[in-house]
Amino acid sequence: MKATVKITDLTAALARAKTLVSRKTTLPILGGVLIEALVDGETLKLTVTDLDNYLVLTVPAKVNVEGSVVIPCVRLQAALAKIDGEEIALSANTKNVLTGKSNGMRFELLGLDAAEMPKLPAIEDPVEQSFAEGVLSAALDRELGAVSDDETRFVLCGVYFTQTDGSVRMVATDGRRLAVTALASYKSDGKGLDVIVPTDACKQMACLDGGGATRLRVTASQIEASGHGWTLISKRIDGNYPNWRQVMPPAGGAHRFLVDRTQFAEAVTFAATMCSANNMAVKLQLDGKTLKVLATTPDIGNAEADLSAEVTGGVLLAGFNPEFLLNAIKALEGPNITGEIQDEISPLRLQDEKTVHVLMPMRVS
């Protein structure tokens, strides 16, 4: 293998690839990156895997001789970081030794046979959807805060993609909060999506989405997402996602408020300074005219913030986890947030034009 590549391009690709590489693995091949110089003469292909996820990245390059080798990802990235040059010439011999030369500097890294790298899973008879640039990453940023990390409830450890009435929705919940985001797909095969995508794969997609449209392909066991210069393949989560519509409160609660998003977040942050491990609740107080955010903890103190808001409905006092409340506020967009709640024991519905966040109330005195 012989190829020349820009150091900045290769370093950026290795930084992304390293997120799937484990330093503690007992299988050396999983700590490596498969580097393939492709016969088209213009591309280096990098592949890494943790056996649950496979990430393939392409980097523009001038390829003189095709070939492949597996090299320790972290070591290669560290060597490149110390080279002060624009391009590097890479070559690999039959003993799987990678040599790099640039600007009077030279290194050799011992590698492994490319044949030892696990093969990419086959994507057969998939359901396909395509999304415009940035659509998936923006939606995932709104959803990931509500995903569960409780592995005993494995179906909640991911984002649920579902398609009904021609629109695609993402759903995430941990049983105490719920996030639902609607997004438009501009190209579909008409079969419809119904898949739970693991959290790690969603985080990768959120970072990779950019530079062009993103295509999703879903089979009975795998999910493939691909875009400009990248492909991610992950195992899907098997199981039936809970009926999220049953816990989604309908629009039009008895109590409603419209408040500045930034001021609301600041008020919740301020009130939360008076919370403790035994009293993790901030209270929203409505009286039909004003909105207050307050917290009181015995032996600590109290805090209260009055907000300028449009409020309708009668008197209400309801408590919520401040972390969950802040995550929801920050996930939404626009200058203002709409909040609706039926009564003190009902969930709070926060929303903007694309996303609805639902928070279960906490018992307050």
C-alpha cells in the first residue's frame, strides 16, 4: 500500500474513529483501525468496530498502490499529532508494518493483517429513509437527554423511530420524562420505519450528520446510517417500545403559560441552588396571572424567581426535577416555550414547533 494524504484530514477521521475503539479490549484487532487504499486512486477508507457498531470513514488521498493494514488507532493519531507538515506519505509492507514520512520525520507502526478485521454486516432488503443535512442531528440533540440508561429496561436504552401518517417521529423516555420530535423525510421507500436505535449509535449519528443528506437503512437486525464520507452500522434493539401515546397529555391543559426560554432556564437554575439530595424538586407556581419558580429546603433555605409570562388558568403548585426540567428547556428551540398542565398530579407538557417534552411531577409539600 502506498498513499499520500493530508494530515488534517486523516487526523480528523482518526479522532472520530477513536470513539469506537477500546483501549481495554482483550482483542487487539478491536483497538485498531483498518486502513484501505482503494483502487479508485482517490480514497483511503478507515474502518473501526466494537462488534456492536461499525464505522467506516473515507478520506481523500492520492493512492499509488492499493492495499490494506490494521494499525493501532490511538498510536497512529498520537504520531500524526507530532508531525508539523501538510501531507504524509503512508506505505505498508507484506509484514503489516505501516511507514509514515512527512517533512523530514518518519515513523513505523507494527500492525495486523487486514483479514483479521471483523467483516461488515450485510444489509439485505432494508427499509430506507433519507433526511436533509442536519435534520437527524438536530432531532437527536432534542431526544438524547430523555433516553434511559437502565439496562434492565433495555428497550428504553435508545431512540425509537416510528413513521405514521407519512411523518417520522423520534421518541425517547426513561419512564419519568418523554421527548417526541417530528421530522420530515424527503425520500422514502414507502415501507415505514419502526426501529429502536441504541444510544451509542444515536450519539454517533448526531456527530456525523453533515455535509449532505443522511440515509437510513433498516433490516431485521441492523441499522445503517450513511452520509458524505461516512457509514455507521449498528445492531438494532429488539423488543416492543412502550405505547408512548398513552402517557402523552393532550394539548390544551387547564393551566397554560408562555415564557421566555432563557429566563425560564435561568430561574430554574437559580431555584435549584436550594435543592438537596432529599429534596430534589423545584416548584412552578401559577395563579392565573404570574409564573413563579421556587424551591424550599429545611435547614438550607429558599429561593424564588418571578417571571414575566402569559398565564391562563387558576391557582396551581407543582414540583419537578430541576435537572429534567432544564434538559427539556435547553432541548427546545426558539425564544419562547409553551407549558401546559392539567393539575398538580398531572405531567407537564413543554413544547416548541417540532418537539414535545413531558415531565412527570414530583410530590411537594
